Amino acid sequence: MENATGAAALLLVCEHASNHIPARFAGLGLPAAELQRHIAWDIGAAALSRRLSALLDAPLVLSGASRLLIDCNRPPGAPSSIPLVSEATEIPGNHGLLPADVAARREAFFDPFQVAVTRCLDARAGQRTTILGVHSFTPVFLGTARPWHAGVLYREAIAFGALLRDALREDPALVVGDNEPYQVNLEEDYTVPVHGDARGIPAALIEVRQDLLGSQAGIEGWAQRLAAILRRPGLL
């Protein structure tokens, strides 16, 4: 948890902030170079979320380990929670896990993240709060180029999602996806349906194409862009 006492009516979460894999997992059997790829984390998302937290004075919860160990934005038990294959890459260290292995990963990495989010939201009970998950996505996925510069993902928070999407689309140079390049669903997502929709809290995810976050200038530009939008009256 960072900036826990932030005053903004916004909780930032970054579920795929880190590519860290503790030594006891032996890199899940992957070469070190594989852990620098998007399969292990959302490249640039942690830096973007930290900058947004500073600009908006918003609390921020970041994951501390790679989503290849267990994904903090997937329901436990979902096939993508502890993936056997990510994109087209086999994850050797995720094969043949015993129930005790899965439970240990959940206790070590998944549960602390969710507890931090829950405690922050509980502390704000009765106050207006919005949740925004900060993510990045690859320019090319399984050989298919993606045209979007950014995307806004949401489920029940239609008004918040539409306001954020439309504000980004005011820049004619941007291609902004509406529930693209992914869609939020109950079987494969956690933050929006559990922490947001189930509690009646507006919640969405912002996805920025990772090549646009490949430099400090790119991160700063997107942070300033998003902060300016989120400061608009009525958006939060």
C-alpha cells in the first residue's frame, strides 16, 4: 500500500505491477529474459500508477510478485489464475501443483493484495470512492496487431467507464477501446466485479499500450493526461 491516507475520492490498484519471483520458485523454470516480457507483468503500469497516485493524492495498492505465480486480478481457481501457458509460452513451474502449493501461493501473494484493497475501501465506507485499475497491454498479441492506444474496461460502472472513454477520445490522435482489448467478466476478473460492482463502487480498468509507456516521458505524458481527466468535475 502506498499513500494510504491519500485524500482523492479514488483508489488506484495495480494488480500486475511486478515481475518478481522469489528464488524458491526458480523462475518457474523460465529463462530470465522471459520474465522481462509482458507475460510476467504489465510493463510500465507500476510507474504509471505511482505517478497518478502522486498527481491525484490517491491511495495505491500494488502487487509485489509476478502474475505468473498467481494473478491478483483473477478469481482463485480460474484457469488463468495460475496459468499453465501464458500467451504461447509454457510455464513449467505451474504444472503439477498440489492443492497445498496453490493454497500457499494464494496465502503469500493473492490474499495480502486483496486484504489491502478491502481495508482501504472499508476505511472509506460512507464516502464517495471510485476504483481504477492501471494496466498495460502488448502492441501485438499472438501475431495480431492491436490498433488501440488505450482501452477502458468496465462492467456495471457504465457511467464512469463511458466518461473516461469519451474524455480520452477527445484527442483525435488516440484510438481508444471500449471494453477493448479485453472485456471484464465474472469468470476471469476480480478487481472490478468483486471490489467494485459487488460493493456498488464505480470501478474500471485503464489499459495503456505498453510501447507508449516505454520511457519516462511516455509515462509522464500518460499520467498527466489521465490525471487531468480524473480531476474533471463529476468524473469521480
